[in-house]
Amino acid sequence: MPRIENQADGISYLENKLPMASAVTAGATGDSVRVGARKSINSFLAIFLPYSPQHNPQSIHPFFILTIMNKDQERDGHLNASSQSQHPLRDDHFATRLVHVGSKADPTTKAIITPISLSTTYSQSQAGVHSGFEYARSLNPNRLDLETVIASIEGVNSLHAPSPNSLPLPNALAFSSGSAATATIINGLVGSGGHLIAMSDLYGGTHRYLNQVASNLGISFTMLDLSSKDDSLQSFDQVTQRVKSAIQPNLTKLIWVETPTNPALKLVDIHHLSNLARDHQLILVVDNTFLSSFYQQPILLGADVVIHSATKYLNGHSDVVLGVVISPHQHLIEKLRFLQNAHGAVPSPFDCWLAQRGLKTLELRMLRHGTNALQVASWFQDVAIKSGWINQVTYIGLTGSQIAWRQIPLETREKLINMGYAPTQAGSQAPNRFPYGGMISFRIRKANGDNSVLDTANRFLTNCRLFALAESLGGIESLASLPAKMTHASLSAEAKAESGIDDGLIRLSVGIEDVRDLIKDLEQSLIKASLAEI
């Protein structure tokens, strides 16, 4: 692909691509497709134009182009055909879609909030002829509404009817947990005898599933550091070589990453990795739990499958266990939909209703999580390190990362710029500091007189007043945890070392409380932790 240096180059390149893509866009001629693409071309290129002369992506994911071509056609319809939602995509931004997509007034009572549908079975007009709902394990109105809004906020707005009797369904699936979604993807898309490549720094539950379950099912895996240190070609080349060396011909099926990683908060360049995966006909799966769809939409960066533990930020209130999967590829989503039904790993109607209720405030919550976390991380860097209480803090928004800034959706980026988080250095495309989710990791310094850093860490964790000592993340309340003894306790010593996990690494999920109170709480607890005699 020629280097794309400016808007004109990008428009020329995409228009040359469109005739190829139009062959798979039903009913669209080359000219009509070009007209539709022109309407969204500037927003599209704002995401993918290079930020330095070195950045030269190999290709653009076909789905990006199809998204542009189909956007105006989709805007002319309803966002939720199954519920006859009257909110066209043309004028609706992220926050509006969170509130309205998949939501509808009750047709009988006109209640504004969609009621909970608890029925397990549905009447049929004739034997084998139904309205789309047949049995609750296969489909439930609350689950359909949740899946519809999830697909929309991850950038997949198309609806498909798998059979003549089926309702138009979104390209998203809700599962009884993130772990159930993980197992379904790995078993269904890799399978016995298959091989996958995974980021070495992963959620402990995913580590556990690969090591103790998938391996017993004949699924092999290779764990690698797939993070990019910066936006340079050298960094990309290092990741490329690691992946190529791990690919097993005819056996490797997919690449699995989290970004940022858990708990070390390393970054993966999704667009670069998606090009690499596509070159080798591999499926790229991205766990988007840590950022949510507000700060990152991996499908628009080239991912084939996106997974969330919706227990975390999407629901946001620590009262639901639920997972979701999204894919723009119809053959993948239908395979996973079949397995979802066959395994029976579906959430209850009430859990779906709760999660959809939580989603409505996602943008508001994520902005607060991000700004709070940035202020806490800045305090760690400017005060706690200088005071000798901690050795290191990791929060990607502190680093001015070009990769992180580029991977933030355009609409979110514009909001952050309007809030004052704009590039301040000549030639830089990212602010020096900016909100980037609510997760922070730091390494506490062993207090003089303690036998180990674990003693100091435990004293800090048990003296916090507002930060609850608990697993999980993404709720409105602030949490603190020690991954080595909690979320990642099942990892071997070698795996912990490879992921940078030790007894001094503390993970914070920064909530939406007043940040002044959070910093005050951290300060008093760190002071107590630093005094071994307490």
C-alpha cells in the first residue's frame, strides 16, 4: 500500500479500494458506494492517518471500508428493527445510542423503561412458526435489547436474520459471564488440535482456562509479549517477528490480546496486529474490558472479535456477572451464536435488564473514571514517588502515548480535546497527559523493618478507607487488589514473573467518588504502610 500522508492520499486510496469492496455489499453500485463513503471519509481518515513519517500501515481492514459504505444505508433504517426503535443513527452520538438503542416503550402500558420478560417459552401461530422468540435459552427480549446496544457502541450496526422465522439479530452475543464467553470463543474458533497465540500478560481467569482447561481439550497455545513500546517501525517489527515465529502452519487459528493488559497495563497496537493476523489468515480477538467501548472500539481498528467482561465497566455497578462478544463477521457470530445456545451459557433476563440500565450512563461514568484516575496517577507520580512511598506508577494516560491516543475513538478524542486534553508539544499528536480508563498499577516500596514487601502491601490495603480490598473492577466504587495473591494467584511463579507480577504490585480500579477524598485516602494509607511499627 502507498504511504498515506494526507486526506487527499487517503481518499484516493479508499476510492480505489471501493470497487473491490462493493462486490460484497448487496445492492450497492460503485458510484453509490463512493457517494456514501465520501460522507464519512474525513472521520475515517482522522483515525488512520499516520502520526509520524515512520507510521506506514500495511493495509486497511476491509470491514473499515464496508462500514463507511454501509453507514448511510444503515442510517436510513432503524437501529433496532426488532423493537422498532425510532432513533436513526444519522444524528445520534455515542451517549445518545447508549440511552436509546435497544430501548422501547412498552406497547401495552407505554412504560418508558423496557419491562423484564421472564417467560421461558413463547406461543407460536402455527407449529414451527413463531415471531422470533421460541425458547428463552435461544433468545429473550431483554437479551436481544442488550445485544443490540452492545453491537452499536462497538461499531457494528448491521442486523441479520439467520432464518425466515428469525428476527433481525445484531452481531453481538451476551453470555452468563466473561469466562463463558472466553470458553466459547476458544473452543469454537480454535478447537481440539488447534493452536492460538496469546498475550503473556492476561487476566488470571483466561490464564487459568488456557492452562487448566483448554490444554486438556487438545488446544495448545503460545504466550508472547505482543505489546508495542512506542509507535516506531522497530517496535512493530519486534512484535511481527515474535508472532511469525510462533505460528504453527495449519494449526494456529487466532491471536488473543488484552489492551491495556491486566495488570501491567501494557499496550497493544491493534491496527498493526490486525494487519499481521489478516496476512496469516488468523482471527484477532481483543479483550476490551479494561477500557470499555468509550475509550476503545477494537473492531474499527481491525479486530475480528471483541470480548468484554460486562460485569466490569459496561454494567458498572458491581451487581451483574455477564460477558459479551461482538464480531463484524457473520460466519463467526453465527458459529458463536449456535454454541451460545448449545452450551446454554446465557444470562438471565434480569441480568440483561440490569446491564442495559448500567450501560445508559457508560459515557458519564467513563469520563469520571478517566479524569479521576489521571489525577490519582499524577499524584502518585508527583507526590507519592517523591515521598518514597512507592517505586513506580503505571497509567497509560500519563505517558502521552501516541498508540493509546490514536486508538481512542474519534468522538471520544474530540470530547477530551474540548475538555482541554489537547496536544501541547509541536509535532506531537497526543497530549502529555489524558484520561485513559480507570485502571492504575503501582509498586509499593518495602518499609524499613518489614520482612517483605508483602507486609507493606498488606498494611496499605487494609488501611484504605474508601478503596475496598476486593477483586474485580469497573464499578462506581474504588477497589484495590494485590494481583499476585488475588486475581492472578493461580499463575505459576514463572508466569507471574513474565507478566511483571510480584507481591509489591498493587492494582487500583478508580471509582467515581470525589477525587480529593480518594487521594486523601491513599495518602493516609501509604503513610501508615511506610511505618513498619504500625
